[in-house]
Amino acid sequence: MITVDDALAQLMTLVSVLEAEDVPLIEAAGRVLAADVSARRDQPPFAASAMDGYALKSTEVEQHSILKVIGESAAGHRFDGQVGPGQAVRIFTGAPVPEGADFVVIQEDITRNGDLITIANAPSSNSNIRAKGNDFAIGSTLDAPRVLTPSDIALLASMNVATVPVIRRPDVALISTGDELVMPGDTPGPDQIIASNTFGLKAMIDALGAHARILPIARDNTASLRTAFKLARGADLVITIGGASVGDHDLVGKVAADLGLEQSFYKVAMRPGKPLMAGRMNEAAMVGLPGNPVSAMICGKIFIAPMIEAMLGLDTNAPTLLKAQLTEPLTANGPRQHYMRALLDGSEIRAFDRQDSALLTVLASANALLIRAPFDPARKTGEIVDYLPL
Amino acid sequence: MITVDDALAQLMTLVSVLEAEDVPLIEAAGRVLAADVSARRDQPPFAASAMDGYALKSTEVEQHSILKVIGESAAGHRFDGQVGPGQAVRIFTGAPVPEGADFVVIQEDITRNGDLITIANAPSSNSNIRAKGNDFAIGSTLDAPRVLTPSDIALLASMNVATVPVIRRPDVALISTGDELVMPGDTPGPDQIIASNTFGLKAMIDALGAHARILPIARDNTASLRTAFKLARGADLVITIGGASVGDHDLVGKVAADLGLEQSFYKVAMRPGKPLMAGRMNEAAMVGLPGNPVSAMICGKIFIAPMIEAMLGLDTNAPTLLKAQLTEPLTANGPRQHYMRALLDGSEIRAFDRQDSALLTVLASANALLIRAPFDPARKTGEIVDYLPL
């Protein structure tokens, strides 16, 4: 058995950054920017008023000054003339500041009578003008890689970037294996259970920015497994669930080896999730997850998520562990790293009493994984422990 | 002007929980469960082995005992006979425990010779059997409302729930207004800028579980605004951006009133984002956001997100403010609640120097909003302030 860290390091050697594709801006949210993109214009593209008011020369800004209004500049409709001495132009927020003017007196400081205005209150020193290029200039970049947020999308729009280079979504094939499985909605026989792992993993993997395909269930025979692996072709990552243990009926490793798997490791010293294998299989990375539902989901979070992030070109440093205080004691841990299902409440945490790797109800109630290193000693209430949020 | 809290309270009166719809399980991740759903079966549906080993009577578990193997129980293939005294059944993880057996000795504790096994090591007291219904029983529920996580999806699958009742996605119509706007990819004239707010808001609103539609840009005239409002019909929430200020060219409020808007408030004491109006407009809620890009996005986070959560039936209590320590001082705040773009690093925070509401580059660099109450006094380095993560 190898450690979780060693397994992660080996998994990272199985994947590399995928190629880029262009998508319309409206579909780019949540995708990973593949290359720095440059602004195609200055923003604002002209000196613009930040307020509703009157544009004039700053040298004429003085309380009780009277000026003549010679025109209007609205957003989208610039005033084309020059502002001379003793003159002002009515201006609205976002409108171009006319030539000759370098100050906007806000309308609250003005009294108007026909074409004449009086500066009623002494204006502040703020010119209320946004300089051309104040937000960004032509050629300013939004730098890759980054997961595009709503604010990034707004910024790209204002840069006039209508098509965005993003890393294509990793194609992930999910194969659950076992004669005991039926699909949700089917009528299981007395010895059968519902295939749940592929559904949970697809939800997790899709949320990470990949695209998971649930393949037909592979039965516990060579022909069925071969068919499933053939259907997985084209995937960047092939994940099997179940059948990676040492049971006599676990054929996954044998069939995968026949089909070209170069196994890089088998079994990781962790709970839940001990049976886990990985390697390169022709053009794809291949990972065999354990069949217990909680094990499969936790291996998904600990191992599959970093692989997908690596394919997307994102930082794949181990996730930062957070700290919380125990509200209930823990017994000593065994030789395997233990990811205990736990409930975090502010800065306090407690592990659930029931840690059986078959309990999906407990996993669905948990909001954190409390992490115990191998041979971690017993811990008392009040001690500080590591966790990952779920 | 009204306070942020008063505005939020009034906005909540404009919306109510939407109706449910059924979706296939595979599309249910991230959706909001609309009604409690019940397990259609026990899990496990039979007493199941948690390990690979041998099933026998617990009364016969003793070191050096020799038993005869009379058959095999694999996942999906139960052993149909009875386990009698002196007998054992080879069993694999997940397989039904045969009748007559109530204990599984793990294979690591067994030596086998043909049909005979010897219990080589003294087994632990753990029976290695998962009782029928150990995870959940028929009728156990997953309770609404909740945003369905990957673990929830796995749980629903194992409950054999193939179709899931979820709240339908709110339909949100986004109308940007202004003669100065063109769409990304267009060639703007010298007085024009790119419409960015609708793109940023759509990304934000879609990520919240709604479906936003970007309507054609409405120009600064009555006919164009009427057309846009007509295109918005059927929406649960109509959002206009820009044109809600007091400028002479801001027709949005007038046209909306002609079309039936019952305005509930106008202007909120906040920065950025002062011009903001809201009301009921026929069958929809209507909110008018300010046109400055940063104002529009922050109003989206502070006001639109809770409205969408309310329509989805989620808890709409004000978001919990988090605390961080200032690394740079702040000057005294004015009469409006200020949402300052800020950079959070662990437990430390600093506001950006440039807080102009037109700066999308600053918003895209920020990861938190530092919140100042009206008239909050000057703050020194080291003081604790409130923030919301972005």
C-alpha cells in the first residue's frame, strides 16, 4: 500500500493540460481561461462624466459663477462643439466630456434659469470625470489560467472579447461494475442494489468543469468489461467503480491489463477507499475506485478532483487543510489515513459515530471530512484537527 | 432613500416560492429539492457482507475451528441454501449473507485447503455484516428544501428515486438600457461602450440556479423600452440595468409605470449602487439596477441573489457576515452603507485604493466586499471589520 500523497503524485503523472477551444462569451462562465486575452479598447473609451451635471472649464468653477448652457452631452450622444469661457454643457452620467471642458459640477450644486446656470454651492475638488482608459487600456490583459467568475465575464464583455479561449472540458467515462447493480428506476431483483456511484460522481465531476458520461453497467465477466472499456474510448479519464478489490469476481484489473493498462499503483493506505488502482490505458488515464459508495465519493474528492484540475491547467497543489476544534474525543487511528465524515459548526467539529463506508445517509449529512494521519493518537475534546469542507 | 435592510425586506415581498417540476435524477444536481422524497427500498436490501471472507454461525467462531465450505455468495448471486453447524460459505463484499449465518470471518484470518477452512487467527468481535436497512429503510426521507449535492444524488440513486421533484428555475429577463451600448463583438461608435452588465449578471444568476435571458438592448426612447418589456413577458423577475437614475434621459421608471409597475421603493442608501428601484409589474417582480458595472454586479449579489433564493424556497436570511482584520486603515464612511472591493488573505483584509463604481478590473481582482455601515468611523490597521466573500 502507498500513502495518499504518493498516490496523488503518481496520479498527477497520468494527466496533462488539455487543449484550448473557443466558446462564445455567454457560455464562458465557470470555464478555465486558456490564454491571456487583451482588451480591444480603452475603458472608458473617452473621458466620461461620472455624474449628472454640467461640464465646464475647471478654471471657472467658483461659487456664484453664472454660465451659459450651449448644449447637451448624453450617453451615446456627444456634444460636438467646444466649451469656451463662460459656457457649460448639460451632461449625464457616462456621457463623453466635451472638448474644452475638464470639470463636471453636479446638478445638486447648480440652479438653472433658462439657458443660464449659477453655481449655487461651492463644488468639491473632485472633477467627476473618469479619464479615458481609467479602468483599462487597449492591450491590458486578463491572465490565464483562471476559472472565469461573473465579474470576469463582465470585464471580458467590456473589453469587447466576444469569443473566449478556454480549456476544453475533460471527457470522463464512468463505468460501474457488478452483477448486483441495476440502474435507478429499474426493478431490482432480491440480490440487487441500485447503481448510485456513477450518479454521485457525475454530479461531482460535472461541477468541477468536466463532462462525465455514465456508461452501461459492466457485468462481472470479461466480455461485458471489454464492451464497457470500448465504449469509454475517446475519454481523457476512464473511471471504473467496484471490482478493484481482491475478490475472486473482481476482473477489472485483469481486463484492463489485457487492453493495455500500464498500472502505476494499486491500493492506497486510506479509509474509506483502500482498493484503488490507477495507470495509463492507451490514450487515457484510468482509475479504479472502490465500490462502496462513500469510498467512491471520497476518492472522487481526494483523487479525481485534482486530476481534473490538472487537466484544466489549474493549480493542483494539495488543498489547504482547515483547522477546527473537536467537540467530542476520537480514538487512536490505525495505519491508514482516515477521512472521517464530520459535522462542522463554525470553528467546531465532530465526527459522526457511524463511519461505515456504506452509509450514504451519513455522507449526505456531513459537511466536512475530518482528516486523521496514519497512527494519529487519540484526541481529546478541545484539540485542533484538520478538515476539508465538503 | 431607504436602508439596505429595508430594501431587502421589501424585495422579499415581491417574490414567492415557485412551483415544482420533475426532472430525471441525472439532471438534478445543484437543483433545489421541492418535496421530501422517500426511499423505495431498504439499503442494504438484505444483510450484506462488509468484507471478503467466509460466512458462518457466530457460535462457531473460534481459533483453530475447521469448517466445510458448502458454496459461495457473490454480489448479485446469493447462496440459496442454509448454513448449518460446521459449515461455511465463501462470501464477497456486498453479497447477501446466507440463511443460518450471522458472522463473516475475513479471508486474512482463514487458511483454506480444498473444501476445508481453518480459522487461523482469532477474529475480532466485529461480525462484518451490514444489517438490512443499515443505511436507510423504505420510507426514510431526504428532506426539502435543499440544494442537491453530489452525495445527495448518490443517496437518491440508491433510494431508487429516478425522477426528482425540484423547484423550477426562476426565469429572469435582463434588459440593459442606453443609446451608448452595443453588444460584445460589435464595432462601437466613438460615443459607445460595450454592454457588459447583462453578461456578468447572467453568469451570476445562472450560477444561483435560475435561468437568465439577455434581451436586446433597449434604447433611450419609449418605444424601444416598451418592446423590451414585452419581450420580458413570462419572466418571474425582470431586471433593467441603467436608466434608473434621475437623468432626463432615464425613461425606465416612466415606461415601467405605464406598463403597470407598482413601485415599492426607489433609491437605497448604499455605495456603490444608489439608483435602484423595485416593484411588482403584472405577474413579475421588477428591479431596476444602476448602470455602472460594479454597482450592477454588487446589487446583483446583495439584492438579486436573495430574491432568487426566495423563489427557489431556500433560506433567505441575510448572509452571515464574516470577520477579518484590517491591514490598512480606512477613512470614515458617509451616510450610505459601503460595499468596498477588497482583498482577503486568510484572516486579513484590505480595501482597494480605487473604489470608483466603474472599475471592473478592480472588481475582478477583488475576492471580498468589505462592508461599512452608514457613518462607520475611521478604522485603524488591526481593527476587525465585516466582509462578504465574492
